[in-house]
Amino acid sequence: MSEGPMGQGPLQAGSPLRTPRAAAVAGIVFSVLLISALVLLRLSVPAHPEVAGAWLTDSRHRAAVAIALNLVPFAGIAFLWFIGVVRDRIGEREDRFFATVFLGSGFLFVGMLFVAAAVGDGLIAAAASLQSGPAAAGTLTLGRDVTSILLNVYAMRMAAVFTLTTVNIARRTKIVSSWLAFAGLAVALVLLVGIGISAWVELLFPAWILALSFDILLARPGASPGAAGTATQA
């Protein structure tokens, strides 16, 4: 009988400390990688469709875009890790409805982010093999438009749904500061209806995840939901 509590003691004492730090580290890695990738893309790829393939003739722009696209898979992996450890931190307080939307929107965001990066990578490969002409220009324009729509219209709206769900979970479980919940609502609203205002609006999502990660990292271990639940049961 004494071995059970002794075996469970270190796990219960360590989990509230490990999980928030793992979530914070994963969120910071995701935010830094995605912000770097998006900034490189916005600085290297022109905003006007009529010059969709002109940037491919510049080796520096082409290299910057290639670096940005290579950062995307690692950002997606870090985001999946972030989702997992946040769910672990919520624990038994997790609601099935919000959990379904939380997971679904997160998976869809990563999936469309990967597809957009794959299309962009294929765009660079096509530019190297296609000769100049109307067909080549049409292919480059189509690839550019598909990448832009996947990222700005679909992926960012899934990011808005993920943010709204995370805000609702955070408000119910009290796992983050209240100001982050209000900031998340504002970010989600902008991503839902204002994504066409500026290309830089998409940086709001990784910036909010970065702030959320630092809030989790700096939170007192004793304030975690798991610790509060244990104290209540005792």
C-alpha cells in the first residue's frame, strides 16, 4: 500500500512543473520560427501578382524564401507539441466540445501551413525548370495565388478559431492571465475579418502564442490547475 503513493508522489509533484515549461518552450520555438518564416516571405516575395515570378531571378530572394519554407515544418512540429502539453496541463478540466474544436483547428492550421509551404517549394522548383513565356508566367501566378489563399484565407482563419478556443479554455481553467484572454479575443477577431487589411496581420497569431508562452513560463508552479485540484481534494 505504501509503494503506490510513493511511486505516484514524484510524478504528481513533477508534472505541474514540467508541463508548463514544456508548453512554454514549444510555444516560443513555434512563434520564433513562424515569425521568422513569415517575415522572410513578406520581404522577399512581392505583393503584386503581375510580378509573381520576378523575384525568382534574384538569388538572394530565392534563398530567403527557401530558408523560410524550410522553417515551416519545424514550426509545425513545435506547434503540435504546444497543443499536446497545453492539453496535458488542462487535465481533467478539459471539456469535450472545446477539446474537439481546439484539436481540430490546430490540426487544420498545421495541415494547411504545410500544404502552403509545399506549394511554395514546388513553385521554386517549377521556376527552375520552366522556360519564360505565358505558360510559365501563368504557372507561377497560379502557384503564388494558391499559396497566398491557403495561408491568408484558410490557415489564418483556423488560427483564429484556435485562438478563440484557447481563450475560452483559459478563461474556464484560469491557466493564463486575464489580459491575455482579452488580447486573444482581439487577435482572433482581426484574423477572422481583417486578414485582408495588411499582409503583416498574420504575425498577430504567433505573437500572441509567444506572449502566452512567456506567461505560462513565468507562472508560479503553485498556481497551476493541477496543484489547485490536488489541494482541493486534500
